[in-house]
Amino acid sequence: MSFLAGGVAVVTGAGSGIGRALAQQLAAAGSALAIADIDEQGLAETAASLTNESVLSTHVLDVSDEKGVKSFARTSSLGMAA
């Protein structure tokens, strides 16, 4: 996955399972990450498992909440527009 080096990714569901594994793989490939999950403790555990340089930001987020997702998009360190 070397083509991912230097890229930026948003991973939702990063607090466990597939989301955590994806975040770890992207970080290992050199991507910078904004990680999000509704489970604050799981999210913190995922962030702790990644190198500090790879995590741009962490967000406790329920992706079924449209207002929350729009707020995340506006305020995240990724500078995305909603």
C-alpha cells in the first residue's frame, strides 16, 4: 500500500474490529488519519496503538447523526467542507 504514503484518510468505526484494523494498516502505510467512533474508550485504544504522527485527530462520533457528521466535517483538522 505504498501509494497511500502521504495521504490523508478518515476512518469511522475505528474503535474496534475492521475499522481499527483499517486504521492500523493505513497508518503503517504512511497515511495521516482522522479516526472516529461512537465508543470513546475503543477510539482511545486505537489511537494509542498508532504512531502519534499518523493520527491527525480523534472524534467521538455517531455517524447516524447527520448534524454530528456535518459538524465533524466542518471542524476536523482535515479542512473538509460539508
